[in-house]
Amino acid sequence: MDDLKQSIIKSLDGTDDALYEHLPYLLQDLWEIGSSPDVIMDLIKNNGINRGQDLKVLDLGCGKGAVSVRLAKVFGFHIHGIDGMPLFVTEAEKWARKYKVSELCRFEIADIRIRLDTLKDYDLIILGSIGQVLGNIEATLRKVKDSLSSEGCVILDEGYRLDEGPENLYNYPDHLQVYEQIKKAGFEVMEEHLGKQEFIQHLNQQIMGFIQKRVEELKTQFPDRKHLFEKYLEAQKIESDILENYMQCVTWLLKRSV
């Protein structure tokens, strides 16, 4: 198992341990890192999950709390957000204060791979673009299942490989394989939201603009690490190309099937 620092770097598309200390700076302009709060809120509304104001929600890999804070503000849910990056958790707490939902939000710095074993009886668990931190989709769902209440649901933000694409993407599951993994893990789909490619392209352009600006600043501040920052920027460009052209981004609302 990677240590926590390596796991965080991988989840944010980095490869070099030296990048860790610079990630907060590189991503300082982004509150929403990964999943769309609006999409998640729509899934909750569409399926009547918002009827219970006392719902316990676990946001794994919560980042800066964009999803958590919005759910607390709109629905009054009790949120427990966990992330391994201390400065992200600090930011999440600031946003909770700004939105006046601090009493509904508890943010924690921890390794979700370890912490998950002690968490129980959540009504909703959010897996917002955390990648392979807990394994593939089947392994991830099996691991979170024991932390759900008997009627609990999972929101999974992931994607699948489209039929046409480069051979090096065949390690990504296709549509059928994703549904097989969901079924094997003991879940079924309540609703599926397909990300629109034009929206993803527009969003990626915005994100790349923010990151490129911060990369240029870091190159000036740390000229001896110029290659490190350029390598990260190139990795982001490759990831954006994959998401825009060869993957279907999806957010699923899942419930237990067994």
C-alpha cells in the first residue's frame, strides 16, 4: 500500500513525491475538486433522499468541502468529511464557516483507507472522483458497504472507457464492466447521470488555466524544480484529453441489492 502522501498525489494525477508540498498552491483557485455539487444535489432531490434532515453523510476524500458544505447548506444534512491533505481540510472548515454550516459539518484529516474500518451507519456515502484510492469500483464499493446504514445509499462519481480509444486505456473498465463490478459488489443503480462532453471540455479549460498560471509562478519561485511543475502540467493535459475524448464521466446513485 502506498503511504498517505503518495496516495494523495496519485489521486490528484501527480507522480512525484516532491510535488506534495506544492499541491495546495497549484490548486488554490479551485474549490470544487472533482465532483459537481449540483449533479449530486439533483440525484438526491430526484430520489427523495433530501426528505430526511437528520441524514448522516460521509464524504470520503472530501477535498476542500465543496460538496459537503453545499449539502449541509441546502438540505441540512450532518456531514462528516475526511481528507488526507491538511490544508484542504482547513479550507473546508473555512467554507463551512462562510456558509454558516459549521455546526453541521465535521471535517477530519485521516487516511480513508484506514479510517473507513471504524465508520458505521451512514445514510449516504459520497465517493467523489477519488479514483483508485480504495481499489477498483467493485473493491471500493465492498469496502464502503459496511459503513452504510441498512437503507443507505452511495453516490459514486467515476467513468468508463468508450469503445473507441487508444490501447493504453484498456486498463479502464468499459460500460459493461463497470455495471458488472457494481452488481458484484452488491449494489444496483438508482439513477445515472452522464456528464456532457462539451461541459467537461469547458470545465477542463478553466481548470487548466488556473493550474497553468500557478505552475508559471512556482517555476519562478523554485527554478530548480521547473521540471517537476512542467511534468505535472503535462499530466493534467493528458488527463483532460482522456476525459474529453475517450471516457464517459458518470455520477451514479446506488443502493444495496443484497
